[in-house]
Amino acid sequence: MSELKFPTVEQELNLKKLELAALLEITKAINNNLPEEALYKIYHFTLLAQLHIRRLALFIHDEAWECKVNFGTDHNFREIELPVEVTDLRQITAMAKLPIDKRWQDFETIIPIIHNNRILAFVMIGNVHAYYTTLGALSFVQTLSNIILVAMENRRLERHRLAQEAIRKEIEIAREVQNMLFPKSLPNNSKVSIHATYIPHSSIGGDYYDFIQIDKDQFLFCVADVSGKGVPASLLMSNFQAGLRTILRQTTDLGTIVSELNYLIYQNAIAEKFITTFVGIYNAQTRELSYVNAGHNASILLLENNTYQLLEAGCTMLGIFEELPFLTVTNVYIPPKSFVFCYTDGLTEVFNTDEDEFGIDNTIRVLQCCRYVSSRNIHTQLLQEINSFNSSASYSDDITLLSCRFK
């Protein structure tokens, strides 16, 4: 830093006039709500024209240090990384005191800009008017820079707040949409008792289950899982539900229903989104269950004698191909006192500390042990089992359980 000089009264007055003009210019720019690039330009010209600072580099820290303003120098500091020797400075410092390479000799002084005990920026200045070799004048440059940079920081924080608020509202809407998709009530009558449990991994999950009464003897039930999570998954699932109900009003042929759902999802899915699902239509008169498993986890048909059958035939996941390459509709006779258990992979794909999977075998074991307790208690027992299996008691995916107890 150059030797300190003390200006005359007249020089001091002129200095204050320059500082006042600079302050008014910057304040006016901030009040006019100009964009950041415009503020940087005004900052540049104010320091150059009003304060006669002829060399400057302004480094701002966002995710990394970046040079936002640079003029009057022999080197382009927008392309030069800020030295680590600079980043911890908290006092106005002469550049000559720092052990850094010669390119930085373009400047005489480095001024840290600090707000709420956090370094926002560094201002490097050089070839300045003699008045600006005094600490008081340098402090004014620091204050002026602080005013404009804190204003920019506040704007960034406000933009972030507004963006977060928009995301929060979007999530609220998506959650409401998702909750509306689930059936308001499930049957418990002389023919069947159905119980469902849904545990989202995040605020908006990608799982779905449904029950639709077709007529006095027939009903449809299903469990589905959308790839991905969040708002896109929720929107795709709402398309799936709307499509299912619309198609079901036109036909009860399960092959046609699944084919049309596949085409609908193929047309509406974004990026790599697809849906796996188990869809079944039960006829209480014939005790026949027609089902299609579209790339989903095998549902479990548990008979009264505790033997079981995996319901896994059907087709590939929906939304991958415009037309399904294969499709099988399977009809299964459901004896009295049978139990069909549907679920999503959040149940079986739980791992313990040895990286062993909970899997379908453990699921069947729990179902067989709890065969005669209520569906609600079966679900509770399964969740307790995976909590014990996974000591962290955290889930990496949504969990949906749907039990159909046929009487």
C-alpha cells in the first residue's frame, strides 16, 4: 500500500462530493430494481468516473469465486482463479504483502466485502487517485461495494425464497392430487374384505392403489408404481387413474384395458417414465380372478391350507412400447377363504447391514404366520418385520400394501 497522505480541506471536500455522487448513483440503481448485470455496469462506471479508480477486479462468491467486473488491467481476471492466499483476508490489505504471482501486481490494494460475518466478495483496485491511498477513502470503497453487493445478495435470497415457495405450493397441489387418487373407502362385506396401507418415501410418492366396483358381482383392484418420484410421477399417475376409469366404462375386457393404458402412458410419459402395475378383475359369481401383471412384483395368492401361488403372468411394464410386444390375461379360481396380497417393491427391496434383501420369501413367511389375523394387523406385522430387518428403520422407496381377503 502506498504511503498514507492527508488531503487538504479543499481536497477533502471534493472527495466527499465524489463519494456522495457515487453513493447516490448506486442507491438510485438499486432502487430502480435494475438487473444484476446492469448493477455491475453501474458499479464499474461509478468507480471509474466518480472515484477515479482506473483498475479493478470484483470477485463474487456464489458456488465458487467468480470475477464479475474487471477493467483497466493487463490481464483478464475473469479467466484467472482467485488465489487461496486472498480468500481468508478480512482486512484491507496491500497486494504487495501477499505471496502471489506477478499478474496480481496490476492492483495495489485488496478490499474484502463482509456481511453478517460472511465474505461476499473481494475488490482489487489499482492506479487510483492519490486521495484513495488513505484508509478512510478505501473504507468508503468498501462501504459502497458492500451496499450494492448486499442488495444483490438480498435479491438472490428473495429469488430463492420465491422459488422454494413455488416448489412448496407445487408439492402441496401434487400431494392433494395424489390423495384424491386413492379410493375413499374399501369394501368389507360378505364377499370380500380389502385393506390398503400406503407409506410415501418423500412428500410425493410414485405408488398408487385402487378399487373400482364394476357391477354387483365384479370389481377391479390394482397396485401400481411409477418410475421416479415427485410431481412428474404424481401427474403421470393421475393420467393412469383417469385413463383406467374411462376405459373401464367402455369395456371390462382386461386385455383391452391394459393395452389402452399402455398406449395412454406411452403418449403422456415424460423422459424415462413408465409404470409397473398389477390389475385384477374379480367375479364373485364365478369366483374367478382375471389378472395382468405388467412388469410388477408378483402378487401372492395364499390358500386356506397355507400353500401359495405367485401371480406373475402378464406383460412388460407400461409406457415403454407404443404397442405391447406380448400380453397374457390369466384366469385363476379363488377358493373360499383365500387371500391375495399385492405390494410395491418398497416392501421387498429393503436391505439389512449385510446387503441381504428382505425379499418375497420373507413376505410369504409373514403372511403364512399371520394367515388368520386381520389384514390391518398383517400390514402392521410386515412393516415391523422390515423395520427389524433394516436396523436404520429408513425406507428408500414408497411402500404400498393391498390385501384382498375373499370369503
